[in-house]
Amino acid sequence: MTDRKPLRRDARDNAAKLRAAALETFLAQGLDAPLEVIAKHAGVSIGTLYNRFGSREGLIDAVIPDVAGARLQVLAADVLAEPVAKDRLQAFLHGMIDLQIADPALNDAILRRYPDAVALIGICEHTMALGRDLIDEAHREGVLAPDFTADDLLNLLWLAGTAAREPHAPNGWRDTLERALASAWT
Amino acid sequence: MTDRKPLRRDARDNAAKLRAAALETFLAQGLDAPLEVIAKHAGVSIGTLYNRFGSREGLIDAVIPDVAGARLQVLAADVLAEPVAKDRLQAFLHGMIDLQIADPALNDAILRRYPDAVALIGICEHTMALGRDLIDEAHREGVLAPDFTADDLLNLLWLAGTAAREPHAPNGWRDTLERALASAWT
DNA sequence: ACTTAACTTGAGGCATGCCTCAAGATGTGA
DNA sequence: TCACATCTTGAGGCATGCCTCAAGTTAAGT
């Protein structure tokens, strides 16, 4: 299901160069980086990029899920290593916001820009499911107010992601935002 | 200091049509609406728009401060009509977010896009000063935690403004955001 | 060595939106 | 009525960025 007919050697090399350039550029600038920049960076024509990957979404799917998956998995592991439910939830929110700030590409992925980048979607779903679980758990343990729902958590992440994309963001937005969770501990 | 030499009648009429079109368009679409749309809407060429107002900022300043000032003044009056400090602050945040959602132009103004639209800046300063006063007041009365600062309030407004500009915002972001203030009552 | 399918190329067409300026139109005072 | 300063016009140049496709190049099988 992966590659049907083997690529010609030059095509394979170009694809590799494009992947590398795309990865670097996406991570630095976000998933909306101009494709022409990536092609140039790879030392290849824009036409070749389209030949190989078909579309921006194709390129994204070819390059981002690995990295995103890895980073989110690390986060999940860190979170689950926390012994206390409250700390787990806290670590999740904190870690997600860290990622959203540090990694424009992952942030774009989380915010569901590029809904056609199919491979990414699953990964994000998975992470959001973890968030929901943590909320449920906190409710069960009675450490989180029942009116702080999973939707609140998603809203918080959406707000953070949106804020993280702004170049002229004010300094303390992150702390201000995290107050919303802090207000819900019982 | 307003108008030095009287405009020719046709010029005056066109300016009026442009103002009207600009007001309507800005309020509906925000301050970054294409100027060509405004010119067309006014039934006038894009060249005339530039002749009369020089730049987007010129047009903004000619049209928005009045409306923005009026709306913010209404808000200020409503806020100050509240007898209790806590309610005043609450009403301020709530009212500001209402405006930011309902009025893209005012939202742009508050977020300080278009820093060259000089006349707007003063009006916004004035409103932010009110916000700061309300925070101080709440601190003095001891109803607001000291670690919730005026900066937190501005961050909240910035977050709201940023969120309000997103077309695909999730539903409850506003409530989630207001939790951050709710968490700070003593 | 030759053939040919596979691959690459980049100019060029598309769209959006900015802003200008030479040419033409028109209000207005004499 | 007429001259002319004032105004209007919109095509066109700029920039960004998308995507395509006819022509040229090249890997690889015989």
C-alpha cells in the first residue's frame, strides 16, 4: 500500500531532498510556508515538487506525521509518568502549549488547518482522546470541577494555538490562559 | 485644523460616498477589507479613494474613530453604572468581548493593527486606562486576587480579539476564556 | 548504443490586492 | 462663455503565491 512501482533513482533522490527541505521549512514556518521556498531549498523545481507529492497536503502527510507523532508520544509518556491525576492534566496542558509555541507545524496540525492532510488527523485525534481521558479521570477523582469539561480543554488548546501563531503576541498570554484551568481545581 | 481649502462639490460628494461605504465595509469585514471593494461599493474609482484619503490608515481615521468612540463610551457608561466594583470589572470584560465579537473593525482597532491610524490609538488608550482603573479598584476593595494584574486583563482582551477574528473558532472559547477572570475573585 | 518511459524544468497563466499616473472630464470664478 | 485648477479614471505595474503543461533531459532495459 506504500509504493507501487519503484521510482527512478533521480526521482527518489529528489523526493528525499524535498522531504528534508519540507520538514525543515514546515517546522520553522508552519504548514503554510510557500511551496516555492521548499522547492528552492531542495534545489529542485516547483514542478518536481508537484509531480512527486501532488499537493501541499500530500507533502505534509509525507513529512509531518512522523515528527508530530514522535513528539506527541513523548508528551504522552511524560504526562502518564506523573503519579497524580491533577498533575497529569496539568502536565498535558502545559506540554501541549509548549509544543504549540515551539513548533508551528505541529500547531497547525492541532488546529486542523489542512484537513486534507489525512495522516495527521489520526495522530491528533489520538492526542485529543488522551486529553479527554485525563479530564474524565480528574472528574472521577474529584479534583476537577465538573463544569470544566473536555470541551473547555480543547478550547484552551485552540486558544493557545491561535495565540501562538500571532507574531505580535503580548508577553503573558500563556499564564493568563492557564488561569482558566487553575480556576477549576476543587 | 480640519479642512483647509474647500473641496470641489464632486469631490466632496465622492468623499461622503467613500466614507459611507468604508464604514459599512469596515464594520462588516474588519479594517483589512480590500480597498477596491470599498471604492466599488461607493461607485467611485480606486484612484479617487487614494486621492482623497491617501492610504488605508487615512480612510480608517476618517471613519472609524467616531463609531468606535461612541461604542466604547456606551460601554464605559454601562460599566460605571454598576454599583459594585467586582461587577464593574466583570461588565467591562464581558462588554469588551461582546464588542470584539460583534465588530471586527473595533476589534482590529483594539488589537492595534494599523498603528498608523493615529486617531484610533487615543481612543483605545482611553479604554485600556479604564480597564486598568477597574483592576486597581478591585484590588483596593480586596475582591480581586493581587496576582491578577492589569496585564492579565489586557492579555484576556488580546486573546479574545485574536480568537474573534478566526472564522472557524470552536463554540465555547469565550466561556473558557472568562474562567481566567473568574478564577481570580477572592 | 539506442529507445523510450519516466522525470524535470520554469515560464506563464491564474488570483488577490497594493498603489500610481497620464489622460480625460468637470466644477467654478471671472 | 470660457479657461484652468481641481478631480476622476482605470489600465497597468508591483508583489505574493498557487498550479500546470509543453518541451527538454535522463535513467535504465535491451
